[in-house]
Amino acid sequence: MKKFLNFVVAIFLFACSSCDVVIGESGVVEDSVTGERLPDVIVKMTSSQGNVTDTTDANGYFNVTKIFSCGLDNCGDNYDIEFIARGYDTLTIVQSFYSSEDAAFVNDPKKDTLLIKLQQIMKPQ
């Protein structure tokens, strides 16, 4: 019985020490005025757990997510995401952005599919 109890405790400790955490976002980038989806936008996520870079596809979709195990330690899961496109202002959002003029979720209650609206650079007249 004692061996069984030790085995159960060992399994429990292993399970607690191997929790996986997902950070980052996936979504779509579009022009803030026309609503046109923007391809080839560089999307960079920076976090204490590592960095991820993606480029939007032909339909403007991106995915900058990272999965990591933090065990019993404090999971440092804060991140920034930067959107860089030629002819547009660079936009940086932080994890706690939730909803703004330039970044919102398509389905806000579920927090899925981030919609990013980039502003065109204003040319001097």
C-alpha cells in the first residue's frame, strides 16, 4: 500500500510540474479605412518565454502563439505583439489590450480571432 501511495504522490507531483501554457494570439490584419486584408505584414511577439515571428498570408491571417511548460514556477506570460507593414504605422499591442480602436476580437466573449486594423501613414501635402 505504501508503494502505491508513493506512486500516486509521484504522479501528482509530475503532473503539477508539467503544466503547459499557451501565450500569444492569432488573427487577421486589415486596412483600417478600406477593410482590405493585408498580406506580408510582419508580426512579432516578444515575451519572457521567447519570441515568435510570423508574416500574414495572402488573406491577412497570422499566428504568433507559443506553448511552454512552467512547472510550479510563476509562468511569465506577458507579451507584446508588433505589426509592421510598408506604408502603415507600426502598431504594438500588449497582452492587456483587450479592445481598442486598432485591436479587437471578432468574437469578444470568447476572445478568439484578433482583428488588427493598421493605419496608413499620412503623407505630407
